[in-house]
Amino acid sequence: MALSLVSASSQYLDRAAAILSAMPLSFACWYKPTNNTGQQSCISICKNSSTAAYWWLSTNAGPAQARGEQGGGGGSALSVGSLTVGGWNHLLAVFTSSTSRDIYLNGVGPVNNAVAEATTGLVVTAIGALFNASATASLFANGVVAYPTIWNLALNSTDDTNLYNGGSGQDPYKIQTAGIVSLSMLSELSTPWVDMITGVSWTDHGTPTHAADPFTINRFKGTLAGLSTSTGNLTVGSGAVFAGTLAGSSTSTGTLTVTKPLAGTLAGHSTSTGTLAATKPLAGTLAGHAAHTGALTVPSVIHFLGVLAGLPHHTGILTVTTPGVITALSCSYADVSAAVALAVAGNTVVIPAGSCVWAATLVVSPTIAIIGSGTKLARAPGFLGPFFCGTDWNVPLFTVAGIRFSLDLCGRRAQRVAGTAICYH
């Protein structure tokens, strides 16, 4: 959820630390103002003493503003257009150096300001307020703030385009992920509001309340846990990317299921007897802890990159089902290449029905089966393809079936056997 802030009630969040103390850095958020009156703060990193110093993303009587300040000197970059009152707007401020700051509004920008400032001595970070040469916050937001994010690098116009996404929005965690130092989903229904990157809770002032997001981000980063005598199913459902811990604790007997990509831990704790099942790509740990007796299962339809582990006294079955089946998104060279790249020995890559022209040869290394669906492949001039085998002489490498070709399979080293091509090198 987003956070509703009322300026008349001095509502804002802060923490007694500067999340960053040096440039480059970038601030971004979505903001739905109640009005365009005065200057309204979105994100700031400030000094809260008698000498003003800050980096600040705000509005300024309509336009969006990126301002750097030090000791009464500094400069502001102002957007060309103004925010829409009562509607969602995307703001991005980029502080590249002491002589360069950019502002973007709703995918338009950058507008640059090059006035020199050397901001130092910062001690507090705030959402919805600014500490301007004072220990008392001011210039409060008067609207709804969503997905406030801070990066330790200078985002560019491509990043802004991706964040704005034509007004539909994008998960900021997907943009320059390695540089994100703060991201607050504000999905809690009440305080504490937690920064998902640092794990630190913001201090709230004036009792801000939750509000509806501008768009939905389906991502889970945390712990989904069945505690005590829980017997229900714990499920991370469709549309969600899971990056935390799915755990059945104590005497939980329910099924723990992840139906979307998992980058964390799927774990049955203590005397849990339920089934642990990952049905989508798993890049973390599937683990039966202590006296867990349930089955740990990774079905054949997924790509498993993590650890399947039974810890002390675990008596359940640990299973990674093979061969796996990986279906390409289409018959295009790019999609089939991506599917083959996921495959390991014994897997089957399925190519959907369609007609595609390939302009490159796909080298296949693992011992896999490539199965078409009445697929038609043609070659563009100038290459041998579509498949080429990459193993020693006379060692069966992969099979191809169900595809109609307008050229020899696997180049010159292929033979047809009962409608299936067996490739040799």
C-alpha cells in the first residue's frame, strides 16, 4: 500500500541516519498530490541543524523539483510540466555531482541544473518532509506517496522510461537493482513501516495512514510461516516473485507451495510433515529441517538452481524429478535459445507451433530432446543451421522431432531416423 500524508497534521516518516552521504544518488517515487500549493516534500536526506544542507525531491507549486543545498547556496532543477492534482505522478531526481542535478516528471526529462553545491554533514533521511536549517521538519507532503526508492548511482533517461513505463509503472526493484539502498513498499497496514532493503523501520510522525497503490507489484521478500500448530497451506500464488523464506514451523502439517520463481528458502521446520513443493524456477534452498518427515519435491517442469537438503533426522523423500520439460515462449531463435540454455542433460525442450525464420545457428551442447509442435523453421540466407551439435565424433548428442525444415538438420552431420533427427559431430 501507499502512504497518505496530510501536511496540516505534519505527517511524515524519518530515520536518524543519512542513507547516503555522497553523490551520485537518485530518488524516485510516485506521488498523488491533494493540491499543488507551495513546496511539498517527497524524499530528502538532510542536515537538521542551523546550517541548511540537503538533497531533496519535491514539488514546487506545480513542477517537480530536484534541489541540492549547502549553507544557503545551491540549485534546483524544475520539470517543464506540473503534477496532476488528484492523479498519480512519477518523479525522479538524479544528483550526479556537485554541479549536476536532473529532474524527470512522468517520463519527461531530464531538466538539468548545474549550480555548484557541495552538500555535507547529512544526518537524517525523510519521506514527506524536509529538515531545512532546523531540527524541526517542514514543507510536508500533502498527498499519497508510493514506492519511495533511493539508489547510490545516477539513473539515466532509459531508467526513467522503464520506471514510468508509459504511466503503468514498474517495480523499482527491477531497475538498477544492485544500486538500490532503500525501498519501502509501505504495504503494512499501520506502523512500523519497514525499509525492505535495510530492514530498518521508519519513525512515523503525525500518524500517517495507508492508501491504495498506483499499481500492484507482485513480489514477496520476507517470511511466510506456519507457526505452532498451523495445519493450513502456505502458498505464494501466481504473479508473485518470492525472495524470502516459506516455512512451516513446529507441528505444521500443511503443504508449502511456491508457484512462482523462488529465490529464497522453502523450508519445513521442526516436526513439520507437510509436502514442500516448488513448481517454478527455484534458485534458493529447499530444505527439510530437524525432524521434518514430509517429501521435498522439485517437479520436472522447473529449472532447479538451489540446494535440496535434508538436515539432521529428516526422513522424508528428497526428489528432483528428471527429465525436465522446458517450453520455449515461441519458435523464434531467441526464445528457443533461451529455453535450450536452461536445459540440462535429459531435459526436453518443446518448441510451440508456428513459422519462424532463423538467421543464426543454435549450438546445442547438452544431451537433450528438441520437440516441435508441427513447427516450421526456415533459414535466412548465409548460414547453415538451425542446429549444430557440440560433442565428440559419433556420440549421440540431441534429438529433434516434430519440426518441418526447409534445410538439412544440424548442418551436414545429421541423419533422419523414423522422423527424428539424431545429431552427431
